[in-house]
Amino acid sequence: MAGELASSTASPRITRGSSRRVAALRLLRRRLIQAVPLMLGVVVINFVLIQLAPGSFLELMTAENQVSDPATIALLRKTYGLDDPVWLQLLKYIWALMRFDFGFSYRQNIPVIDAISVHLPATLLLMISSITLALAVGIAAGVVASMKVRTVWDTLVSVVAMFFFAAPGFWLGIMLIVLFSVKLGWLPVGGMATIGGASSGFAAVLDILHHLLLPTLALGLFYAAVYTRVMRSSMLEVAQLDFVRTARAKGLSRNRVTISHVLRNALLPVVTILGVQMGTVLAGSVVIESVFSWPGVGSLLFDSVSSRNYPVVLGIMVLGSLMVIAANIAVDLVYMWLDPRIEIR
Amino acid sequence: MGNDSYRVTRRIFGVGVFGAGVVASSLAGIAPARAQGTPKRGGTLVATWGGGEPQACYVPAGGGSSPTFSSSKLFERLGNRTMEGKFQGELAESWKPSADFKSYTIKIRKGVKFHDGKDMTVDDVVYSISEIWKKYAAASALTDFAGVAAPDAETVVMTFNTPIPEFFFSSLLCGNVNYIVPKHVYAGSDPVTNPANNAPIGTGPWKFKEWVRGSHFEYVKHDAYWRKDMPYMDRLIIRYVRDPAGRAAAMEAGDIHIGVFNPVAPPDIKRLTGTGKFVATPKGYEESVWSTTLECNMRNPIFAKREVRQAMFHAVDRSFIAKTVYYGYARPGTSPIYSPNKEFFTADTYKTGFDPKKAAALLDAAGFPKKADGKRFAVNLLAAGWFTENGKIGAYVKQALEDVGIAVNLSVPDRPTSIKRIYTDYDFDMAISNQANPSEPVPSTTQYFTTDGIKKGVPFRNANGYSNPEVDALVAKIKVETDPAKRKELVFQFEKIITVEAPLLPLVELESITVASTKVQNHSNDPNYLAATWYDIWLAS
């Protein structure tokens, strides 16, 4: 979607006033309609891929429970609907999804939606905080580098950005733990909250923020590095355009020109990348959650793949896809807001 | 960081029968963590283990080490085994066999309460044995079980179709998850899906409080615990940290006090103990000794010849594996009964030590000389991917076998695929796998070699298809022999046959390690410490 958006900017249709709201609603409707076949594709592809993986949750389950009786295994197969042909299982799954039924996790003995919803807030919190950090740091550093181009500041920003771009997330996470938790003792090693600590109120919020800081840095600094590089080059490119030269000629201050004219237009590529990267942020959280024992969906996904807990894997895939689609729709709307000339086709 | 920095003692259960080799030398001369002074009451102990979060807090069939670890603090068994190897009562006060060893009378402990305040009665014991043990927890051991009854309010009688050796029966009462569960919670339900499995009600020293999925279990002191004034501590937290480096950091930061079953990577063991703030000990695993095994699939005609199977083991340097892959925290395996087993291990067996020349000679004699391309034959080697070390061993075994002219296709699939390929599809020529065996060899050890152990789709049984009437008859005798000395002699015979036949043998016996803060007292004092109740653990100031 963001890719389509980028290409559409080549032939923008100028919209103004209240027609922008109409255009936004039109875009929203179009994107929601497009999301239906997209989701269907996601479900079908993931369902088929999971079926292709060797080993099944039933085999693992009977293994862990030392079940060898063929009658018991047959009963379990029937109970879990594994006797049905794959296409029928898929149809049943899609039909259930249409009723917002994500299935049942027999391994955990709870509905899939319950299994995921326990972990989802933690992942959303980590994703939002990491993206916020990445945007704030990336945009600020990119602006500074572009304003101080070819100075020591520019070089410093570039070197630091390159470092965080190259550093693997799990390594960075462990290094942060060693420095800030083990050596300095400032921050907790892992988890989302102090066990037995405050469970509500301001103290609980502070406690969670305390635990959130290191995983946010480990996940967010990579994307901050990406945004820094993109922002810097975008700022330099926009600064060469005629309307910026005109603004300067009108006698506006350098800061006013940079913030009001250059920055706003230079943000467009960053917003585009943000939409594309929502999925990779979710994937990256799997690794970071593991390093920091963050009780998010990533840990659940890892366990579910390892145990062939297909209903949960599929549920996470579907919800993850929904999140990415929603984020891309939001990005499209932000895009329209940033550049009023554009109506996305 | 030299060995001097270690503050651990290696006092292997049953030491002296087999050389502890590299491990002993690396851990020698180090004192165990033992109780110091008057136990301190109160406080919170945070523990972890070298694996992930369980699928449920309690799994009636066991479900692996993770649910065993989490449930064993909440439930209790009828019996227990001391570090000295003696059996003692836990929820049972005593037990004794009938004259013909076909029934056992168990006296049940009085004054035991479940966490919900209800008394534990003989009805709970009868229900647990007939509905949980027989069907799930000990199904493979209770093949000759005839029934269980409670003649009075303090007595339970278990009857069998055949004579049952006392050691076997006592081991059964101490089985990992052979718990006494509350009948009033489980009766009339499917025990596997009972919601109480995620918030268990047991009789143990710790009472379930909360499970924060993805993070930890929180248990609190069971105030009505039958052991007077126990446990010492107020709270026990079992915390899950997926990454071993993360566990090491959490321990170093003081967030976790004790980690069982290899919580950190070997280099971190040395680093942590080197600080003087931690001890590491191999004690507490004597009743659950892990090994890495190599087995030959008898369905491949190449392995029908005993000489070929023996050659496979002669071609592999087990000491190299112990030193290189396990950093010395392992010792070469020689017998299907492992060296810490003081009841049944014998060193007097056929030795398949590292001898590539002998391996080559055996292969030549078996009719597999090197061909023009330098190869004798090709095999598919599967290294079960549930432990990362298995993949490394697979890479080494491939090299070692290629050195004697055997082409090897190595694969290291993940856990579900490994289970399917080894135990369901029998899709391997050779497999590197793992076992954890208690002292009692029947059926845990013997089922890897008997014909009735061949059960398609059931893991950790006889996957190689080895079938030998002599072995079957011998194991049948071991099952019913009630004279301890004669039984021991029969097991020795079993070991001798298996080491000669070599369908499956341990490459190395693993040295499981507990790492604990020096503040933690009374730990590693049970031969199956991961599955112990930890009622007497405490934290020094």
C-alpha cells in the first residue's frame, strides 16, 4: 500500500478544503475493501505453509503425554478436526475467523484469542515505544546531520547510525543488559514488571517504564538508524527545491524554513518506510522479547512454532497481518495530511 | 580463570564405579553449598531452569522437565529418595510387600492438607494411582498393575499380576510426577484438560498464587504444610528467561538466586563462580542422569550385522565430545545403565572405545570394504535438534565416520520434526538423541531395547527396531526378580549383551549443573532436585 502510495505521488491530484476529508474517507473505504482479499491470502498462505511443516502438534502432544494407544490417538485426531481433508480444515478455519473465532489452543487448553490477548499488550507496548523512539531519534538526528552537513556532527551522526544499523538486536540487547543492569545496576535485566511490585497506579506505570527502557532501546535503535539516514538524505534533497529557495528569499529564518518547509516535506519517505516496517518491527520483537524475557507475542510465537501449536501460530499471523494493514492505512492517511496536494489513488 | 576459582564440589552419586574423568578433574576439591547456621525464615526465592515455560503448570503425564519443575513444588509423591540412596516416605509413612511380592501395603501419612484446606485421604491416593498414574504418569511402568484399594482410612493396598521387586515399587512411589492429586478437584473430569492444571491444588510446601504467562509463577508458603514450620521462605518465584545469556545476567544482577538443569552456558558457569558470589554443583541429578546417545536403525540391512554397529561406536571419540562439545561437563558413556547408578551399573562390559583401526577392520570383516572412491557405504545421520549440542556432535560424528570410509548425510531438524522422523517415521539410519534415566532400569532404560518397546509414534522408546528374544526374556526376568542380588546380576547381564550388540549406546553421560547464589542454602540435596519440593531451602542474609 505504501509502495502504491509512493508511486501515486508522481501524479498527485490536488485536493483542498472539505474535499480532503471526503478523499480520506474514500481512501479508507478502498483500503478496507482491499484488505479482505489480502487477509484471505495471508490466511491461506500461512495455513498451507504450516501444513507443509513436518511434525504436528498432535504428535508432539502424544509424545509429551506418552500416548501410544491407537484408539486414543484416533480420538484425538477426530477431536481436533485433523481427520478432515486440509481444504476442509482451511474452509472451517476461514468460516470461524469470519465469526472472530480464532480457534482453540489444545496445548495450553485455552482459546487462541485468550492465549494471544494475554501477550498482545506487552508486544504493542514494546512496538509503540520502539517506533516512537526510532522516529524521535531518527528524525532529530537526521535533521541535525542535514543542517550540519559535512561537519563533525554530520560524521558523528552517520557513524553512530551505521553502528546501530549494523549491530544485531540480540547482541545489542545483551550488551545493554551487561552495561546498565549488571555493571551499573540501574535498570532491570528483564521482565515487564517487578515481581510482587505495585500492580496498579502511578508506581506500577513507572515500574513498567523502568523495565521497558532497555528492550525499547534494543529494538528501536536499529530503526532510529534507518530513519536517520533516510531523513538526512531527504532533508538535503528537499532543501534544494525551488519552494525552499523561495522561502529563504522571502527572508524567513533558517530554523523556520527548516522546520516549516523542509522538515514537513522531508518526512514523506520516513512515513513510507514506517508503514513498510511495521511487520519487521513485529518480527524483531520476537528476538528482543526473548533476550529481555518480555512476555509478549514474540515469546508465544516462538513457543508455538516449536510445539507446532498451529492454531496459535495462525492466530498471531492473522492478528499481525491485521496490525500491519491497519498501520499502512494510517500511514496513507498521515501521508495525505503531510502533503495536502496528494490524493492517494 | 582457573579451576581454583571454582567453589563447587562434585560428589557424584555412586562415585567410584566409573571414572568421572575430565569433569571430576575440572570440578575437584570444591565444597558443596550446604546449610550454614540457623535457617533464616521469610523472604522470596527466585529460581529458574535451563529451559522454557511449560505448556501447563501441571501435566498429568509429565509433559517434560518444564512442567515437572513447576508442578513438583505444589504436589508431593508418596515416597522420596535421599542423597544416600535410601527410600523414605513423603505422603506415605511406610510401605511393605506381601510375602509373594504381588501386593504392597502403604500406610498413608495423617494430617496432610491440600492447599484448599481439605484433608488428604486414602481416597485421593486410590484415585491418583488408578486414574492418574495408571493412565498417564506411570502407564509404562504399571503394565502389571491389578488394582488398588483402601481397606481402612490409613492404608492403601496396591496389587499386581506378577511379583514386583521392592526397588521397582519404591522407585515407582518416587516417580517424577507420580503425585497425589485431590480427587475432589479431578474426579469426573478429563485430567489432561482440567483447568486446575494451570492453578494446581496440591499438598506441597508451596501454594499456587499466580501465573503471569511469559514471565513467571508465583507460589506462596503453604501455611498448613504437614512438615512442621516448613517451608522457611514466604514466597517462591519460578521465572522463565529464554536466553541462557539473559539468565546469566539476571543471576549476576541478583534477580535470580538459583538456576537448575544447566541454566547458563558453560563459559558463564566459570565466570559466575569466579566472582565468588555463586556456586555450581553437579549434585542433585543422580536420579535423572541425562545422556547423548547414538543408535543404529536395524531396519537398514547394513546395521543388521553387529560388527557394523560396533564399528560405528569405535569410530567415535567420546572423550573428544565430552571435552569439546560439553566443555568437560560430560563423561564418555559405556553402558546403557549410567555410571552414577550405584545399584545397577557395571564397568564389566564390552568396550566400544575410540579405535578407528578396529572400526575399519570390523567393517572389512562385515563385508563392507572401501570401494574405489574410498567409501564403504552411505548413511543418513539425524541429530535431534532439541539440544544445540546434538547438532555439534552430529558434525563431529559425520567427520569421524567419514574418516573410516562412511559417507554421511547429516540433518539436524527441530524438535517436532526430530520426534516425527525418529519415533514415528523411523526415517534415519543413525540418530543422535538423548535420554534421562532413573536408577530403576525397568522400563525407562529397558524399553529402548525390548521388542515391546517398539511403539510407533511414542518417543523415547525403541526406535531402532532392535529385537532380541534373549534380551526380552532377560528383561522379563528382571521385572519380576525380587531377590535384589539376583536382580542386580540379571541387569549386569543385560548391560553386557547390549554393549556387545550395540543397537544404541550412550556417547556421553551429561553433567547437569545447578548454579546458585552463595546465599542459597539447603539446595541440591535431593537426587532429583529439579523435581524436588524445595521445602527446606532458605536464603542467608
